[in-house]
Amino acid sequence: MADDPAKDTGPVAPTGPGKTPASGQEAAPGKPAPPSGAAPVATPPARPAPKPAAGPPPPAVPTGPPDPPPPEGQSPPAFLAALASALPGSVTQLSYYVGDWTVIVPAAKILDIARYLRDAPEAAFDLCSDVTVTDWPPRPERFDVIYVLYSVRQRHRVRLKTKVALDQPVPSVTSIWPAANWLEREVFDMFGVMFTGHPDLRRILMPEDWQGHPQRKDYPLEGPGELLMENPIDWLKLRQSRDEADIE
Amino acid sequence: MTETRAGAVTPAVHHGAMFDTNELVLNMGPQHPSTHGVLRVVLRLDGEKVVDADVVIGYLHRGIEKLSENRNWTQIILLTDRMDYVAAATNNVGYCETVEKLLSIEVPRRARYVRTILCELQRIASHCLWLGTHAMDIGAMTVFLYAFRERELILDLFEEFCGARLTYNSMRIGGLPLDIPSGWDRKVLEFCRIMDSKILEYEELLTHNRIWLERTKGIGVIDGPEAVAIGLSGPALRGSGVPRDVRKDEPYAAYDELEFDVPIGAVGDTYDRYLVRMEEFRQSLRLIRQATEGLPEGPIVGKVPRLIKPPAGETYHAIESPKGELGYFIVSDGKSTNPYRFRVRPPSFCNLQGLPRLVRGHLVADVVALIGSLDIVLGEVDR
Amino acid sequence: MIDLFIIPLLKIAIVLNATLVGVTYMVLLERKVIAWAQSRLGPMRVGPHGILQPVADALKLMIKEDITPVRVDRWVFTAAPIISMVPALIVYAVIPFGPEVTLFGRQVTLYITDINVGLLYVVSVASVGVYGIILAGYASNSKYPLLASLRASAQLISYEVAVTLTLVSVILVAGTLSMVGIVRAQEEAGVWFAFIQPLAFGIFFIGGLAETNRAPFDLPEAEQELTGGFHTEYSGMRFALFFLAEYANVIVVSSVATTLFLGGWLRPFPSVDALAFLDIVPSWTWFLLKSFVFLYVFVWIRATLPRYRYDQLMRLGWKVLIPLAIVNLVVTGFIRLMVL
Amino acid sequence: MGEAIAFYTIAAFVLGFAVMVVSTKDTVHSVLFLVLDFLAVAALYVLLGAEFLAAIQVLVYAGGIVVLYLFVVMLVNLKGFPEENRDPHRRTKLGLGLAAAVVVELGAILAYDYARPVPQLADAAIPVVGNTEEVGWLLYTSYLIPFEIASMLLLVAMIGAIVLAKREL
């Protein structure tokens, strides 16, 4: 049922550089990306996008998760207080939602915080479960880099979150949690977030010669990506003629 | 690696082939009988000894994460089937529970029990497949067919429950699509009875088999802290003696109401990982028996809104899939009917990451044993 | 004239054809026995209970496209399957299927020839068979076959030592190298050599498994590791030759083991007169029956055991079997010296 | 008559294969011709009634030693860069020298033959049973010392090989 809107808004093309409708909000910051970004946000020539899934951009583009502060009476676990006092300025914000604690931290301090969280006995986060990214294109610091940590000894979880801009590199935590190696590679592959100090930052899931980072929100969902990115009107015409050919 | 297999052994390369200062590069996969799918491992060999390994994945990448951002919440259940396709029901459960967490829905007790039964059946099915292929990789082909014989019984049970044998799509957000068929619980118990003796049969063929011991003992030894550090989870981690099991540590479904033990290994070699999984067969049967016998009556679906549209927020929820910690990180923007971000923490992916560490210094034959002992499913690694 | 040419030629033709048919049915036997072990049915479609399956297999392999990869060493690539097949077949020249029998009023021996170095002939011909595998691996110009051929040659050379040493013990006991002579010696001794030389028998059997690349020593063609090993690049009839050679070798090892250790064509307990009624059964039947038992055990082992690893295999060969074989030989020699 | 035909045919094969061994470009082919050569020599032995020797020839040379040659040839790159040498005719000269040596040897043998008639090889003292026994008898009586020296040499070579191969031991 959610696919129904897909049919009328169809291609992502209208959100391309040519127009700036209300929904183009999402793509608008996406387009300036290639010139400034380290990795060009262009799909490879003559290679189809991963899936021809025609999905619409959300009706109104959100600028980030709410990150609600902990409710009254919900005191953060001890290690978070200890973290804030041990490394001043390391906790930008604390958030609590459906039972999960999230700490928003500055990207520059991520290594110190990671080391502290791993080594402090009351924290003891020895397992880096996951490293992932959420892309919020309208925001200047568009990527939320999220580290899902777990302590095997203490049996508790926390999420670290840091916000980075498009071409802002993040220090790699592979030296602290070797488990982050492939996870960071995947993030690099899918979002183009650079990790400094990563031993082997290559693409992992996409082919080596792939262009662009497919899980960014402004990555086209269908069609010959280059044409779509460069000249959406032509792409629309092509698509229309193809559809007509199908009907006949 | 740009070297192709055909061009690999020109006489000029021969020279490098076997002399200890030079190494032979062997491209194992993506088409290889024992890489369990389209995994490619580029081995640098000194003789038959593995000097280093590079794991190349992505041949089965279907973009499920991206795809899910453009499907509505219910449609995604079907996509999760395609990740770990030998344990589809577990994926369904993990996803549905994550969304339920976002929606703060209470799932009825009966549904949680049935989920537990399905998850554990699925664990047995997955372990059967693991046992069969692992034993096959080491050359014991009979175990493979025995294990598949029993897996067949589980698939029959699933077929009766949801009509499908591999990709079940057997969960709904808030509960189950339908109640269990009448008499199904009896058949499950009957299966448990059969399985009890079959496990003995497998163990008879392998556990004390001299060759099996020689092939698995001391292969790919990894101690607990290091296993945690390189991100192993599930039986691969428990084989190293770390008692980490999401079912115990962060109970979901009905695991907090049921009794079971978490087997752990002592040394952290391939044999320990094997023993852990063999014991998990028994623990799963124990769980299934308890859940089936104590199956509560009641509704099977909780209070789910007609249009599923979780409030804006994000959450991470992990369950214990047969391979390890299967986590879902889902972000909802509260406005659309699609998730804003859908991220899977695939256990196979994270376990496979440890392969180069495990194979270093072992022989080519051990590489296949180790791939088997990590129990990966490429559908999940590549997503 | 008849004795010199026609009868030997007839015998050769019969033995060769019987061997080839036997080999194809050995494949069927293996498939069936393994299927039963694995609670399956095995081939069922071609003929009743799949009895014509070998015919279908042979037909398929013969009409299949025979691919020669581009960068192989053509001559060697073509010669390799032949080199592995021929030794497996010519060994039958000295295998005694039975003693002399009277057929159409003519004394006919149930073996092609009986040379006085028969056993040595078997060993030396078998040692040439290894070239097929080495050359296949080399000529394929591909890495998996290369690794496999290295494994194969190391394996065959090591196990040949152990097997040959056990044969020497048998020779010491029998006092002859002739295959027929060895069976006669067992007849005279009134006991199968398997009971006199149990250790040699065991070592010979294990070594035989290893020399024929059978499970659990099937490393050169370890499908799960080396994707088929030395015959990775082969297809069609050339592949079939390797395949047949393996089974022909299995039959050779079974026949040789039967001859050396299980009294060849002799009935069970040849010295017990109470069992003399068993002599009604033709002698060659005993031979075939005993060989069949070996074949069955070969298949049974394949269905049961995992595969050894290369270094473990070499360790078993050099550190266990060869020392045991030497000890066995020395003890045998010593006893022999005492007795004489 | 038939024996003579067989002898000359086989001898032609022996020589032909020997020529192929030295003239083939591909080293592996060369080794293969060596195997064929050994097999042909074994055939000669059979013709002479020395079955034991023939079997041993096949077992040891064709089946054992040449396999090792093949190993070495397959593993070592023989298509490397041409050797640098100032004298391009170095090998030709060496070959001529060796050929001359062989001719001199043959001449010496012929001369020796003329000078002294061949002694009867089969000593009446040896209890002749079959040629296997005969070989064994000779080997452990008349030729005991060369035999033992040869086995000593092999032992030394083996230990040396193990020491070389197992450096890290």
C-alpha cells in the first residue's frame, strides 16, 4: 500500500538539480555533494542501480532522529556519568528511547571515548556489535555514524552516535575493536564516510569499480544512474518511450 | 586480485609456486564446492600452508537494506527471509520484534511461545545444514545426508505451519499471521523424539571419530577475549568459552520463561565449535519441548494499528540467530510508512571477518573446515 | 598354436572386458552401497533398480563434449588419462583367478600368465600409474590440479614404500614372487596369510586405500578442497578414463589382497577336511567373492569416514605404517631364519 | 631370428627416446621421454630373461626416481633468463669433450675385450635356481661391498636432504 505513491511520484528524477520542489529538499543538498565530496555521487555508466525499486522520497524530509532526552526518573547508567566526568566534553547529548541509551559524542573524540568505554571496568564494552550510518541529507552534518556497543562481561548495551559532514573523516575504531574493520568498510562502501587510520579501507559489498555510494539518500533508485543524475528530463523521456514500447 | 585462474600457472609463475620465498596465490571461489555459496577467498600459500587470506564478498549483494527503505513495514518481513535463507523464521522474528519495540506493542504470550518454537526449530534446521556441510567439507559425506533427512522433517513442519519450506514470511508485526494448525504441536513433539536419537547417530559418526578429531582439534584456535574483539558471535564465540547468548543476556520472545543452558567450549578450536553446536541441538529440543507443552492459550496478534507507522525514533534490537547475534537497527522518521533507515547486523558477516585470522598458518584443507565451522550463509553476508 | 596364441588372446580379451564391465559395475555398487548407507535408494531409473545405470553413464561420458582448455600442454594432457588407465589394466596379466581347470578337454589356467616375478611386476606397474595423476596436474596448467598432483605424487610414493615392505614379508613367508606360487604356498600352509601376517595385511589394506586415492585418503581429488583435484580440467571420455582407472585400481588392490592374504581361489579353511564339500563351488567364485568383500569394505569406508589432511596422511604413512612394516619385516625374517 | 628383430626394434626405441630426451625443448617432455627410455630398457631386460631386473628397473627408475625428477622440473623454473656467459660455445665444447671421453672409453673396452676373452659369468659354485635368486646371491656375496657403499651413500644423501629441507627444525 505504501508503494502506491510510488507510482505517481515514480522516478526520483523530479528531485534532481533541475527542480527544487518541496520534496526536492532531499536531493538539493545531494547534488552539490559531488563537487565538494571526496567521492563523486555518480552512478557508473551504463550500469543499472542495484534495484529498480521505484520508491518515493518521504513526503517531507526529516532532518534527523528526535533523539529524545531521557525521561524524568530515568537515570543514565553509571558508566555514562563516569564517561562524562573522565573525558570532559565527550558527551554532547544523552538520549533514551524505547529502552536504548544513546550517547551523542563529538567525532574528534571518538577514539578516546571508545578506548575509555572499552577499558573502564564498569563500562567494559568489549564487543563492537555494529557500526552503521544514517544519512540525513538536509542537515549540514548529514551522517550519523552509530556504534552499537555491547559488554560481554557487564551485559549491557549502549550506542555511540557522532555527527559528521559529507567529507569529514572519522577516526577508525579498528585499533580498539578489530570487529569494526569490515563494518567500517561497509559504511565506507555504502555511504562514503571516510575512516582515518583504517588498515584496509576498500569497498566490500559493491564491485571495486563502482561509483557512488548506494545507500545515501540521494542515490537514484532506478535507471541508468548517470543519465538520471546529469539530465533528468532526458531520462524521463527515455522512460516514457520505454513504457510506451512495453504497452505496444 | 586481478589474477585469473586460467592464467595463473604459466610456467613463469611455477617458479614462484613452491619455493618458500615466493608464494602461490590460490583463488578459492566464488565458484567452489565448499565456500557455501559465492564466497571468494584469495589465499596466499606457501606450499599448502596459508600465509594470508583475503575474503572477497558481495557477489550476492541485493541491496536489501536500501530496498527496505522503500518498502512499507510489513513488506520488509518478506525481504528478511532472503537474508539468512536457511533460518528465515529467525530473521522474521528479529525484524518484527524490532518494529514492535519501536511501536511499543505488547506481543501476546501465545505468539511469543510459538515464535520461540519456530526459532528453535529453525535453529535445529540451520544447525543440521551446518553439520551436514561442515562434515561434508571434511569428507564425511554420510552425515550430510543424515542431517538433511532430519532437516526435511522440520521443513515439513514449517510447510504445515505457513505453507512455505524455505522463505516462510511467517511473522507479522505484533504476532503471528495465523495460529498453529491443530495437531501441529503433537507433530513437533514427535519430531523432538525422533531428533533425540538422530543426534546420537551424528555423534556416533563424528564426535569420537579419530580422523574427525585430528581434522578439527587445534584448528583455528581463538581465545575468548580475542574472539570477542574480532566480533565473533553465536556458537563461534561460545566455542571459545564466552557464555554470550542473546537469548539469555537480553531475552526476547519467551526465552525468559523457559529453561535452557548455554553450552560453551574450552579451547576455542573447530572441535569446540562443533561440540557447542551439537549441544545446542539438545538445548533447542529442550526449549521446543517446554514451549510446546506449556503453550498458552490466547490471541496471536497484539494491538497493532491498522497503518503501521512507528513514531520517529531509532532502535537496535538483537536476537540470537543460529549463526550469532542478528541485530536490526531501524530508524523511523514518524512520517512515512517506510523505515527511514533499515540496517541489519548480520552475524555471518561479522563472523566471516574472523576467517583470515583463523586460517593463517593452517593448511588449505583447514580453510574449508574453518569456513564450515564459522557457519556462514552468503545471503546474509552480502544481503 | 592354440596354446601359444589363441588361448592367451582369448583370456586377455575376457579379462579385459570383464574388468571394464566390473569397473563400471563397481561404480554402480559404490553408488548403491553408499546410498543404502545414507538411507537413500541410489540409481533407480535406468533398468530395474538402476542395473543399467553403468551403460547410461558410459554412453553419457562417451558422447559428452571433450574439452581441451586453451593453455594446456596438449600432448601430456591427452596422454595423462591413458597413462593412468593402462597400468591399472595390465596388472591383471598376473592375477590368478583360479588354478588349472579342464575346459572342453583342454587344460586351461585361469590366469593369463604366471611370471616368476609376478608380485614385483604388480608393484612396478602400479608405480607407473602415478604418472597419470602427476602429468594431469601438470598439463592442466591450473592451480588446483597442480596442488593435487603434488599431493598425489607425495602420497603415492610414501605409501608405496609401506605397501612394498609388507609385500616383502609375504614373499618371505611364501618363498616365491609368483602370484600363483603365493596361493599354492597358502594351500600348503593350510592357512591364509592374513592369519600369519595380520599386521602386513592391515598395512597393505590401509596402504591400498591410500594408493588408490580412496577415502579417507582421497586427497588428490578432494572435491571439497581442490574442486576435484587433478581431473578438475578434464571432461568427457578423458575424465571417464581417470574415473575408470581409479575403480580399476581399487579392483586391482582387492584382487592382489585376495591373492596374497586371503588365499586367492582357495576355499575358506583349506586345511579343514570337514569343509571339503565347499569344493563344489568353482574356485574362481571364491576369488571373486573375496574380492567383492574387499570392494564392499572400500565403499563402506568411504561412506563412513571423513578425510585425512595432507600432513596427517604423510605422518601416518611415514611415522606409523612404514616403521610398523619394517618391524614386521624384520620379525618375519627372523622367524623365517629360525624355522629354516 | 625373432629375438634379433625384437632386440633391434627395442634398441632403436631406446636410442630414439634417448635422443628425444636431449633434443626436446620442453623439460617435462624430456623427462617423460626418459621414462619411456627406461621402460624400453626394461623391455630389453625382459628379452634377456632378466625379469627381476626389468621389474626393478621399472619400479625404481621409471616409477620412483623419475617421479622425483618430474617434481623438480615442475617446480623449478627452467624458462628463466638465459645465462650470461662470455663464451657462447661453452656447451658445445663441453659436449665435444664428453663425447671424446665416451669414444675413448668404448675404445678401451673394445681393446680390453680383444686382449682378454670374456670370463664365464655364471659361476658353477652359485646354486642357480632362478634369476631373482641369482641376483640376490651375487649382490650379497661378490658385490657386497659396493652394495653396502651404495646404500651408505643413499643414507647420507637422505640425511643431508632432511637437514637441508628442515632448516627451521
